[in-house]
Amino acid sequence: MDTSKPGGMAGQPRIPREIVESETFANQRSRAVASPRRLDDLIDGLLFTIARIPEDFPGIGGVSLARYVGPLDRLRIWFTYDDDFVTLQGIERVAPGD
């Protein structure tokens, strides 16, 4: 796994991109789990990783997908990114088995 930011020196820690929420993501997040704080607790680690290495997640047509699978919750998060920003585009709760 490459740990350098594009344009930086190889081997240097990657500077995290800024995470921003699209209007669609902001609207969907309230329906994804019962409490916004619970959602933050669930996906903090995932967003930490997305901000540093978004290119490691699968994507189609410029939109990447990250999955959170926990003991009680399963979520899909769609995002786009460039050298400076990760934009969260959508989120949905996934039924077990999907």
C-alpha cells in the first residue's frame, strides 16, 4: 500500500484529505441509523481510512464504495475524491445478507 500523498515523497505519511458531505449524504444520514452520534461512532474509523487512501476502495465511474459491517449495523457509503477532498455522496443501511 502506498503511504505517500500524490506529489509527495514516497514513504512519507499521507496527508488526509478533507471530508465533506454532499447534500444527498446529509439527508440520507438521518435515515441510516437512529442517532447521528451513533453513526459518527460507527464510521469514524472508516472515514479516517477513506481520507488517507480513498484509491484503495473499489469504484465505478468515478464513484467509490466503502462498506461498514458491524455486529448490528451494515452500511454502504459512496464517495468521490480528488487530491484534496473526499466528498461523501450517499449512505444506506444494508439488510443482513445483502
